[in-house]
Amino acid sequence: MPVYFLDNNPREAARCLCDKHLGRILVDTVQILCAVCQHYDYEVPYNSFSGNDFIVVWAKTSLANFRWLNDYADEIGKEYVKRYKKSHATIDVLKELPTPPLANISLTEFPSIVPDKYKMEDTVESYRNLYIHEKSKNATWNKGTNPPNWYKEGLDESSKILYMEFFEEFNCRLRVYDHSREGIIIESDACGRWDKLTKLTSEEQSLIERLCINLKNR
């Protein structure tokens, strides 16, 4: 996923990114902008995205689209400096990019490559839904920026669903996460004592990990 459209405002969309995504999404976004410039025969330092890539096609549809991505990259760069206390080399590349002669029309609808199971009527909400369910395993905000409210609220709702799945699957509730290769500590509703689940199937393991990740990020 080269770009996460997590907000209509490029500044807010950048601030919504978790710590580990800042550097990679900054590079990807500038590469997309370079691909647009290359389409107009400008010399650019990056050449990673095809001119027919869905996000490049969107970016070169209008000047407003290009500028949105440019502002998005700029705000990611600022957020990177804020969180990591250092600059990213890609910021210098961004500053040198020309503005190609694109159609001077309004911002068009954000492109969506969100899997069908996460799609909603609104494209931004679809990307947020994806972020909540697919990125929470490794997503952290430990460098001075808090997770966006929609992310925390989404985790809470996701946890409720997972609690029900867990209860139905194991007839017990998870009280303490003590996950190791040996198993996971649980409290059984049936006997009221601590037990350890072992020899979990991959589906059971995935369910437990998703639940515990949501608990950790609440």
C-alpha cells in the first residue's frame, strides 16, 4: 500500500500514520510524484512506479491531486522530524521536484485498493477500517504523537467482536495475555481457574493474537 488516505486533509492523514510507516510512506509518495514528473520528461531521482500504476494515474489526473500528494509527503516529512528528531533524505528530493503542467481541475475521488471485506461507502473510512484490522499488529505511536481517535475507537469495537468470537470458540474469557510458544494463559468461565491453552491451530492462534493486540493498543 503506497499511500493510506486516512483523512481528507493531507496534514491529518500524515499525522494518522503509525511510527513505522512514516519513512516508507514518505519514500513511496515521493516516488509517485517523481513518476508523474517523469511522464512530462522531467529528470527525477526516483524511478520505481510505472506511469500506469493506479496511484500515479490518479496523481496526474489533476493539479489538485498532485498537490495533495505533495502536501501529504511534506507533512509526513515534518511528522518524521517531530517523532524521530532527525530529517529524512527524501525530504530534500521532494523540495526539488517541479510542478508538471497538469489539468487545473478540482481534487478527484481518492483511489481505493482496499480489500472488499474492509470497504465502506466512504474511501477514507475504508482505509481507516483497513488500518484498524490489518495494521494494528505492528502499529505503535511511541514517539510523541498519539493514535488518532478513530483508531482507538475502532480497536474498542473490534475488541468487542473478538471477545465474542473468543468466548464462542473456547467458552472462556481472556483475562491476562501471557503468550508464548507453550500456549496462552486464560481464565475458564466453566471452572473459574487459570488454565493454559496449548497446541493451538493457526486459526485459533490468529484469533488470540488479534484480540491481544487490540487489548494492548487500547
